[in-house]
Amino acid sequence: MKARKAVEEIDPYVPGRSKEEIAQEFGVKKEDIIKLGSNENPWGPSPKALEAIKEELNNINRYPESDVELLKKEFARYSNVKPENIIIGGDGADEILDTLAKTFIEKGDEFIVPLPSYMYYEFLFKPYGAIPNYAKWNLETNTLDLDSVLDAINEKTKMLFLCSPNNPTGALITQDEFRPILEKTNKSRGGVCDAIVVIDEAYVEYAEGTNVNLLEEYDNIFIIRTMSKVMGLAGMRIGYGISSPEIIEYMHRIKPVFSLTKLSYVAALATIRDTEYIEESIKKGIESREYLYNEINKMKSVKVFKSYSNFMLIDIHNTGYTAAELTREFMKRGMIVRDCTSFKGIDEYYFRISICTLEEDKKFIEAMKDILNE
Amino acid sequence: MKARKAVEEIDPYVPGRSKEEIAQEFGVKKEDIIKLGSNENPWGPSPKALEAIKEELNNINRYPESDVELLKKEFARYSNVKPENIIIGGDGADEILDTLAKTFIEKGDEFIVPLPSYMYYEFLFKPYGAIPNYAKWNLETNTLDLDSVLDAINEKTKMLFLCSPNNPTGALITQDEFRPILEKTNKSRGGVCDAIVVIDEAYVEYAEGTNVNLLEEYDNIFIIRTMSKVMGLAGMRIGYGISSPEIIEYMHRIKPVFSLTKLSYVAALATIRDTEYIEESIKKGIESREYLYNEINKMKSVKVFKSYSNFMLIDIHNTGYTAAELTREFMKRGMIVRDCTSFKGIDEYYFRISICTLEEDKKFIEAMKDILNE
């Protein structure tokens, strides 16, 4: 039985290693492992989410309601849009991206992504026969190489992925940069194609300035949000998209109907209403980021990238280590950091860390100094 | 922005109505509503699943492990196959079906489904450009119309959906029926095409005789299972597929990586190990089914279909009601039953009920007698 050609050409996904494996291989205790690899909220979920889950526990033998209007209203309120601008995903933002592909991608369509950026866009879009057309992120200035994006746009372009703050570089894309891209991908404004500009705001709470306001001017924008970061619900897989009612309606036609679990639904609802938890998570996240940045910035052998997110990229060309080697050194010390070698558009001398609690941050800084003799 | 043609032609999915809506419209208490519409396990989840969830609660800010080997091993043990025969879905069996489509369907491929059967196959496959080729279920004898399936198979056939026990008719397809279908869809056995025969065993525990043994003889079989029925976890969205390692490996290349929530994972693991809970659920389910069948079989104005599942189909041609009208009568009395009008291959005079607790069964039978003057 042969798979489709687009699938045959894809390599199996190699998952990250589990805490269990690392604990076993390096002889560290599982409960002592510090996770700096996945950009999660290290302070745990909202207590109100946990309460809501406990109250719903006895109903998990029942299907989720397919009607998630209440949650849509809350996301709309939080994002300052209308419920008809919202679509909710039950496998986090990943399901939203997959539904975007399924709704709009014909075999041979091109998508543009400036490298380095989040690699999962490609993993999701290639099976639909979409072809990547890479643009560039300028690592020297840590800004989008706008010309490379504009040059990549052509009549085959169907989707663009612009992550702001960008993963893994941490910097923002400005609205002055978004505008010419939005114009060139909109035929009614003289553009060369009709394409959807996906703005991934997974980390937007740690920065200032969402791009939701651009929805009033452009109908070819699609904003991605997630509850896996500041909202502390990575394990529950909740994401949402914000776009024009036309695009949202098309996507609803084919979106999985029951993909949001019953417990994810109540956890999401409780968390998005818990303003205090959200504000506190942002505040502590930014504190942790500033602490880590300042400490790493003092080190002579590395260069740390200024971040507007809950993670930061570190250039280790001058340390004598590759990222794979350095990652291994951290694992020996019970710390999981992100080797960025698998990101396209970046060489094997970068790694990424996430914010942690201040106590964990300090342990990490000590370990880093120890490894690098700083 | 235009969607793909296959998407434009699909009507928006019309979700079932929520308990809240029904409670409001018909003035019944939400907590008194009896659900006979969704083929769930009415006795609730395994207590061990609830314990496992409670223990994992504080970790839901962390991503799920992408490595679900332990759960694969348990499903393999339970199903009497090897872990490499198993793929796990994080949106129940729906995700498995979607991944099957994404892996194998090229625009214009045909899929065969005998009507009436589960309508979601079509909902999932049409967006990939697959074309339905309908075969027949014989409602008189409540058996598969084997010839209609064999006649439908041609060189464009890529997938067949055979639900056993069949939803909504409740009867089984025998291995004497599966074999000629498996032969005709396998070129190496002189068939006219290479197609995958999907055997949907969502309800297999309520019958006897899985078709897993056929995997040893045929490499073009794909068996679907779910934890939404006897396993009592419909709200947690867990399903799995059983097939040849070759098919499973292709699917793993593109399957969503984190779609199973952290709580779904621990609940699944605890439940599949809870043999006592599973056996008890089957036993009580069959008791409820036999009670309902016998009581309804006494009524003169309806015909009830013998079922090997946890639901049964009821023919109401002689009652003077359409299924929509009858469903409304039940709603007034706080009971949700399944109007089968939206199933293709069946007219507007059938409805389906699920097993409930004996107490609920009795209330339902009383209501049915009351409505039909039996």
C-alpha cells in the first residue's frame, strides 16, 4: 500500500526525549529535572482551571459539547474582536494550522516562511502538497529581512507564516513591515496574489502590541493564539485563530467537531476569565526573562538575543561547543534546553532556553557558568 | 479569499443541541436530562482513570510527551497484536480517520460505504477530494448487501468503510463477507485495486468476534477502535488504529505530534489496565440492551432491530410520527434520542437509542409507551 507522494517524501517526526529517558540515561532524578526546552509557563496552571476540571471529572464519559460558543465569546472579549472572528482548536494552535491548510491549500501552492522560524508550519503544510519558499530573518540585527519576504511573494503564494515574537529569535515584526506584505498578497489592493498572512502570536502576551487592529483594514490576515504559553495549559491542547468571518466560516465547515476535550474546555474557560493569573504570569515571566538576559549578557563567550517572548536564543560559536554537545552537558546536570540545530536557516551553534522560576533560573545560570568556565 | 473547491461544496456541520439549550427550550432541569443519543457508557468513567487524572493535574502546564509507547503497548496487549501495529489518536478515532485520509487520499479517489452507516467518514474524507461510492445495507435482513459492495469496487477505489457492529443498524459483518472484499481490493491476490478496508470496531466489545485475526492474512486491513464507548472516556478523545506496520509507519510521519492531552493519556492508561471496569461495563451494557430490546419488541407500532452494540435502531413507520416529531416528544420529557433522518440510505422514520442505566431505561420505556399509547 503506497502513501501519497507528498507523504512518502516526509521523514518521520523525531520527538524530543522524555524526562524518563533523560533521568535514566544521565542518572538524575526525574522530579529534579528543570525544563527550559518548551516555552511553557513554569508556575503551573491557574488554580481556577484545576477547580473547573475537578468539577467536570465525573462527566468525562460524555462527549464534549460541539457548541463552544461561550469560550468563543471569552476569546473574543480577551482579543477585542467579535465571536464570529474566532475559531477554536482542540489540538492547540496545531489544529488551527492544519485546518487552514486543509481549507485553502491545493497541491503546488507555495508558502513563505522566513528562516529561522517555527518548524511545525512546514511539518503541517507539506503533506498537503504545499511547497516552501524560504525568506530570511536577519540574525545580525534580529529583524525580519522584509525584502526577502516581498521578493518571495509570487502568483503561486497562498500562505505566509510570520511569527511575532519570532520563535526562536524572540524579536517582533512591526506593523510597518506587515503592511507592505499584506498589500502585495491582496489582489484587491494591487497585489500579485491572494494569500493569507498568518501572524503567529503564540507569545504575544510577553510583548506589547498585538496585530489584531490590522484585521479592520485587511481581510487576508489570520492571527494564531495558544493557551500553551502564558495561559499555562500546554498539556490540554487549546488554541484559537482570529480572522475575517469569511475565512472562519470556511474553516468551520471542515474542522474536527469534538476535538476539544471536556476537561480542556472547562480549563480554558476558567483560565481566560482568570485575569489575575494571566497578569501575574506575564509579570513573573518578564522578570525571569530580564534576569536570565542580564546574567547571560555578562558572559564573554556567548551572545544572547534580546527577547520579547518567554524564551531567548543564545549564540555559542565562541564556546568550543556545538549546540548538541552543550545540550548534553546540560542534560547531565538535569536540565533540558533546546538544541536549535534542527531549525532551518541557522547553524549548529545556537540553543534556546525558556523562562523558569527564579530559583530554577539561578541553577541554570550556575550550570552555564560551570560548563563554560565563565 | 476562496476555499478549495472540495471545501466550498461542503455544508457547514450542524452540531447536536446542547443540554443547556434543551433544558431552556423545554423547561426541563439540565441535571434530569437522560442522554440516549450518543452511545456513551452511562455508568461513568473508571475510578482509576479519575485517580490518574487527579495525580497529573499539577502538570498540565507542560506539553504532553510525544512518546506514547507505554499506551501503545497496552493497546497492543488488549488487542492481541504488537505495538508496531498500533497508532494512537488524540481526537478519538476521528483523528485516526483524518490521518488515514491525509496519508492515502489523492483527489478523485473513491471510497465505498454501505448505507446507512456512520456519516462522519464522509465528513472527514470529502475535504481531501475523495468521492463517495455508496453500497447498501439490507434493512430487511439487517445484513450487509455484500454484492453491492463487491460491485462498487473498481480501479479508483482507495478506501472502504465497514462498521461492525454497524452504526446505526447494530448488526455484524461476518468474516465470510470481509474475505471476498479483502481479496477484490488487493492486487497481489488478483484484486482490481489496492485499497484499504477500514473495519470500524468502535463497538466491538459489545459483540463477540473482533476481526484482528484477519491482519495475519491481509495487509490491506485497518481496524478502528475508540475509548469513547465501553471505556467511558468519550470526553477525553482517545482512539487507536490497528494495521500493518507499513501503513502505521506512513501515518506516523504526518500524524499530529501532541494531540493527546496529558490528562487523556493518563486516563487511557489507567482505564485499559482496569480489566474489572471494562468487564463490568460490558456486562451491564448487554443487560441494558437486552432489557430495552425486549420491552420495545413488545410494542405493536414499532419494529426494533436486534443489536450487537450499545445502541439500537427503531423503525417507526407505523406510529404516525416522523423521527423529528418523535425526538421532540422525547425532548419535552427530558430525553435525548437520535433522530436518524440525517443518515443517508434511510428515510425519516427511524430513530436510535443508546443503552442507559436500568433506572433510566425504565423511564425511557415509560415515556415511549406514553407517547405511542402502547
